[in-house]
Amino acid sequence: MNNIHATALIGAGLASYQLNEKRPATALIPAVAGASLLLMSKEIEKGNQTVAHVAVGITGLLLAQTGRMFLQAALPDEATEAKFDSDTLNRRKLVFGLMSTTGIAAMATYIAGFIEKRKNG
């Protein structure tokens, strides 16, 4: 699940960067985070708890932000509606919804793994 989430982050970040004519550097944050998570995958699979906790931290921080931005696009206030046209809001819902969904799935997988590890000693 870490690899799927990382790939979604990379794709969504690069797509957001390319689709926005202003090319905001902040759109690349998910892509960089996704690449970092991909680099951590082998160590997570080996059972490296330190790397696994770092991955959970990165995923949690990104999930909080992408979830907030998804909700902002899905339930826009007046300021958000004034700032973005409907096509942009729809794109933001799609991109941030994808990142949030894979982030939730990744967090659930991490937590299930930690619980399983604790049960098995």
C-alpha cells in the first residue's frame, strides 16, 4: 500500500504542477514526498521500525493537509469560490481526493501492521 500511495502522490503532484499554468512549486511537495516513501519501501518491508514510523509521519502529515484541501474544494466557502472556477475546484477535488483516499488506506495498512507485529511479539 505504501507503493500505491507513493505513486498516487507522485502522479497527483506532477499533474497538479503541469495543469496549473502558474507552475507552483508547492504542487511538487506530494511528488517529493511520494518519491521519499518509495525509497523507504524496501526498509519498511524488511521490518525497519524507524523507517516505518517516519513513513507513517510523512503519510499522516500529508493526509491532514490533503484532507483539508479536499474538503475546502468539496465544500467551498465564499472566498474559495471566488478564488477558483468550477473546473479548478473539480480538479482539486479529484487530485486531493485521490491523495487523501490512498493516504487513508496507507495509514490503515501501517496501523494494521503495527497491531499485528505487537500481537506476534
